[in-house]
Amino acid sequence: MTGSITFVHDILVGNYQRIEDATLGGGWATGTTVVLAPPGTIGAVDVRGGAPGTRETDLLDPSNSVQHVDAIVLTGGSAYGLAAADGVMTWLEEHDRGVKMPGGRVPIVPGAVIFDLPVGAWANRPTADFGYQAVAHAGTDVPTGNVGAGAGARAGALKGGLGTASVTLDNGVTVGALVIVNAAGHVVDPQTGLPWSADQIARFGLQPPPPDQIEAYAARVKDPKPLNTTVAVVATDAALSPAGCKKVAVAAHNGLAHTIRPAHTAVDGDTVFALATGRVHIEPDAATPEQMNPETRLISEIGAAAADALATAVMVGVLAAESIAGIPTYRDLLPGAFA
């Protein structure tokens, strides 16, 4: 694994960003990422942390009447950046997508923001045009690092970015993840200079860096910056109920907890959306007491896979990031971790 969220059939991703003359407090370093879902996709969300910035998340409660999602917007710009969803709605309306009403259609476009305003000029943030341009260019190719909403992202003391990954289960179900890593916590242990998870260390072929590099990195960790919130989308081609989709969103948060410490803090608004396209229908095994609900085992498998894919996507985004506005990358500070 690494793969991409677009390995889930019919899921598309588009990005639009402006990176121009970026210095801390000047220029442009922000963007918008859109995950475009096929018609009939079930959506859910789980929001953690104390500082979320979201749109239309209440709509995705399984008890509410609308669960089908047309697109998910992940964007920079803090609360201002939610304007990007207006551009996505315009594009979807032009393409006859959304809930059909007597006078037309209403696209369902939930979204979440990261706080990247101090990178670049405070007034330079995504507008409706960012969302329109991102969705208009959606496709199966997903670049990583400083693209879309990852343009101005920061992961603790390091440059963050957009990451993606996927996994295919033995039953043929595909699970993918896309994340914008902009965490208040850290993806690299200041004691070792390596990711927190041994699985991620092995997956990316990392090795212990020399002590002087670890010491220099640890000194930066002690000087936290006011940038926070990791936002993500996990998707599967399995057919799930709204409640099942919600459980997958909940389970996927484990991927953040495995790779970011601390996660879900009072200054993070960590948000994970889950999408289920329904393309693959898995017949339940012969009924047993633990399988009176046929979805139970499938949801557990998909949730675990979503957490694994999300954890990998976090590291993909950080490893692919390039320095912007003087924010160093993992390779800049700890080059000895790379063979």
C-alpha cells in the first residue's frame, strides 16, 4: 500500500492552490481540495477536537433525511475558506447534480477547513473560485504534498500537506483515504526522529537519524506554532447504511491517533468524512449470533482498513511536502532518517 483514494471506483479528486511569493505573513500559500462522489453515495462524518470549522456536517447525521453526498470540500482559509464550497455547488448545479427540488437542484457539499492563515498574507484565502476550479479539474490522478488544501498546511514543527493511500480487502472491497495534515501535534517523535508507528517506519524504509539531527528537531518541537486541524475523507466502494458509514468515520480517526501525537486537542478541529459508493455488495456469511446484523463484520473490517489507510496517507502527505514560507520539511531537519 500506498495507492490513492481514487482507487475506489468513481471517486475523483480535484485541487486548486495559489503559492506565490510565500513568506510567513505574506504572499499566497493556500488552496482547496474537492472529493467528487458518484451519484447515490452515502456520506457520514465524525468531528473531534475543540476547534472545528465545518459546513453541513449536521446534515450527515444518520437520523436526518439526507445522506447522499455530491462532494466533500477540504480547504484552507479557516472559516473564510468555507466560501470554496459555494463554487463547488455552482459547478454541480451546472452539471445537474444534487437533490431534485421543484425549482431545480440543491447539491449536498459538506466541508471542513484548516487554519493556515498565518502562512502567506491573512487576507489571501480560498474563494468560491477555488472550489469551482478544483472540482472542474477533478480526476483520478492525486498529487501529494503542497497541493490543494495542503499548500499552507503544517504538521507540528514540519511542513504538512495532502496525502492519500488505499487498501483492498480480501473480499474485494477497496478502502481509500485522503488527508490534509495540518496538526497541532507532531508526526515525528522528538525522542527518535522517526514516526510514532513502527509500521510506518518500516513502510517507508526509514532509519534512526543521528543524535545531532534529533536534538535540532526536538528544539523546534518546543516552539509550537498556531496552526491546527487535520481534515480527511475515507471512502469505500462497499454498500453501507448511513449508520454503518458513520461507524467507519469514527474508526478512521484511529489512523490520526496512530500517527499524530497529540491528536484531537482543544486547538484541533480534526474531522473525518466517510463515503460509501455502494458499488460492491458483500453477501453475509451464514448467520451466527454475532452476525445478526450482516453489516457488523464488514463495518469492522472497513473501519480498520480506513484507519490504516489514513495513517499511511498522513505520512505520505508529510514526506511529499516541500518547504514553503521557511517551514522546514522532514527531509530538511532529519535527512539521516532516509537511506
